[in-house]
Amino acid sequence: MKNLFKVAVVLALSIISISCEKEMEFETQLEPIETVGVKLAYGKTQEAAIKMYENKVSALFMPSNSEFETSDLLCKVYDGTEYAEANYYYNGRIVRLWNGQTFIY
């Protein structure tokens, strides 16, 4: 009987774990929007993003009516249908942290 209870607990915890993982997944496909291109450097740390700016910048996209400093969306394709990768992004003036779906700061 104790073994049956242990199996039931393990099974319940597994279901909870799978459920939590699914809730944390971000929707990756967005509706198309009008965007504007922005040149940004990125990295896994603020320092890496700033250092990368000296050597390489990437073209990313934001809603056409926004500025990098205040935007709430960052996309990797011109029509705004895919979120940019989670990283620190730097435009030569400020660093912002993007978590893959929204800016943290």
C-alpha cells in the first residue's frame, strides 16, 4: 500500500511539473504588424552587449510607432511575427533586458 501511495505522489508531481512547464512557454508566433528596423548589439550580460556593439550589430524590429527606450516588443523578423531571442540589447545609449516576450527593464 505504501508503494502505491509513493507511485501516486510521484505521478501527481510529474503532472504538476509538466503543467508548470507548459505555462512558462511563450507564444512564438505573433500577428503581423508594421515595424521599423533597429540596429542593436546583444549578449547574455550587459557588458557583453556593450562590447558587442563595437564589433557587430544586428537588425531587429519594433512596432513602427515606438522607440527602443520605450518599446514593449522586439522581433527578429520584419513583419513582427516572431519574438527576438532573450538577451540584453544595447543601442549605443542604453541596455535593456528582453526575456523573449517582453522587456524586463
